[in-house]
Amino acid sequence: MAAFKKPFGFQPLEQQLAQRQAEQEARKPAQGKYFDHPTAKYVFIALTVVTVLAHVIALVVFGIMGLH
């Protein structure tokens, strides 16, 4: 049985993996930078603040009502 030829332009798997790994290393984000867009960061912070405030207000309301 004859071996199959690789299509034109394809590199060996080892070279593809090494190249992909080198590209990922070069694209690593700076330390502490988890958000690609400042808007996403602000939306995340705003939603977190709203959630915490809602829980604190519910705690106070239920505490006043005696349902803790």
C-alpha cells in the first residue's frame, strides 16, 4: 500500500505545533490584564457592584422584617 502524499503547503505536525505554541507565547496578555476591552471591564465592575448592593439591601430589609 502506497503512503499518502501531504497536500501542498502543509507543514509536518511537529512544525505546526511548534509554530502555534510560539504564536501563543507571543500573544500572552500582560500580567493583570484579563479584559480585552475597557467597556467589558466597566460592565463587569458595574454588575458586581449592583449585585453586592442588592444583597446588602435585601439583608437589611429582611433583618428589619425579622426574616433572617
